[in-house]
Amino acid sequence: MIAIIVPVYKVEATLDKCVRSILSQSFKDFSLVLVDDGSPDRCGEMCDEYGEMDRRIKVIHRLNGGLSAARNTGLEWALANTDCEWFVFIDSDDWVNEFYLEKLLEMGNADTQILLSSVIIENGKDVLFVGPTKSGYISPEEIYDKHNLLAVWAASKVFRREIITGLRFREGIIQEDEFFTYQIFFTNGLVGYAAGAEYHYVQRNDSIVGGKWNAKRLICVDGMKAQWSFFDEHKLHVARNHVEERLLQWLAVAIIRMKVDCPDDVESQCYLHKELVSAKERYQGALKRSPAAEYTVGLALHPRMRLFYKARYAIRFILNKGIFSFFAKLVESANGRKV
């Protein structure tokens, strides 16, 4: 038996597709836990309607605490109230194919603690397939090396009860998977990969990941640093090298995105710039290994980029505040006094 945990918050448009994709699974022996995380729309009512429709569904209503808290609530209920051997997390704006559970569980032998599916990334325009083409058993380092987009997400993975019982998602942050998956990925041997199991990851403009950038995202830096220390300590060199390249590119992209989305957040921009300069000095090998990282870092730190964003900010200020306010600000800056 398998427990499926679905946190629910402000997903009226996508919840039905997600739930129905689960209820239509070819493998029927599961418990579905819908955790309404204090959603202000009709999601809570929708969850109750699903619960009345199918006895395998357990609905939990809680005060809003974020994705991690909702996942933990569902996990703790399933551990205490079911005898499920396997646990899987599905986000409520995503969906899975009909054979998702069946194909995954086919790979669950006595020596396997984690099962992994392919991921289909959908953004409304393009579709990207991520994962090996054939089923089999692979090492976590191989996943980091060849299919690194699968390495961090908690979704698209199934965990055996004994390895997840004592673990919880870090609450009060976004990008919580950065602190969770690697801890169990690299301490439990080979991973069973099921090529026929498809997790459809839907990117939305208003989602946590797809929306505008803000300072909350900077927690990713701490997550990747923690991963680097773990991999270095355990001599997992392939995974460590991957995190170095990923951190460099993430910081470079973050600098550019924060200048676009949060031009007034100078403190965060300064922090990112300092971190990127430090990482560039520390991870010279990563820059040599990855032309993409070298190019992205060079672009983010190029002096002309600062001029470009200063000009962009001026145009944005004029459009938002009006031409008089713009010139008033220029006079204030030149005279060192208020106008």
C-alpha cells in the first residue's frame, strides 16, 4: 500500500486534474491525503467533495503554514494512521499518468528504498522530458551527473516508510526540497527508476517557483551550501561538482532576476553579488568544467550589466512615478537635499 500526500493551496484551476489523475491510477491500493493548507478559495470545499466521493481519501484542514508544513501534516497523519510501506508527494498543480504508481512499485525490490519517475516539464508552450529512457537501478551520483533536474525535487520520488519516518521538511521557507532530498538520496544505495512512470510538472506564472523573484528565494544559497558540505564530507565528488556548477549559475541568474523583479532591494542584490564573487573565486574548477556557468557568471558580473539595469530602473521609475518625480529625484541627488 502507498500513501499519497497532496498539499493544497489556491489551486482551484488545477486541483481537479491532479486528484483525478490519482484516482484513475491502474494501481488501486493507496491512501490519498489531501491537506488543505488554509486555502482562501474553494479548495477546501473541493477536497471535502473528493473525500465524500472516495473512501481512500482523507482530508485534513489546517491553518496556513506553507508547503513544508502541509507536507509534514500529511506525512505524520499517514505514518500514524496507515500501514503504508511507500510514501509519495504530489503537488496539487501537477498530475501523473495512469501507470505512475504501478510502474514505480514494480521497481521496489527488497534492497530499494527510493523509487524515481521521469518528469515532464510543461510551461504552456514547451514540453521537456527529464530522466533516463530505460528502467533500471542507478546510483544517486549518476542522477546528479546525467539527470540533475531530478536530483533535488521531492516530487517524482517514492520513499520507503523506514527511511522517511524520522525526516520532515524544513518549515517557514520556500524551496524546501533543497534541504530534504539529498539527505536520504545518498544514504540508501541504488535508486529504482521507472521509465513508464510520468510526473507532469506544470510551471505556473503565479506559483512559488514560476512567479516573480524576491528575497525569500535566497534561502536556496544555504541549501546548496549544505549540500556541498555533505557531498564533500562523504567524498561524493560528482555530486559536489554538480552543486558547484549549479550554485554559480543560480547566483548569476538570481542577480539578474532580482534586478528585474526587485530593483529596490539593494540589500539582497549586494548579498548575491558578494556570494557570486566568493563562489567564483572558490569554484574555479566548476567554471572550467561548465561553459554555461562561465558564461552566466561573466554576464552577471559584467560592468555594462549594471549600467543596463540602472537605465532600466530609470525608465521604470518614470513610467511609475511620472517625469516630474524623476527629475525631482535627480535634483535631490545632485544637491544632497530634498526638493
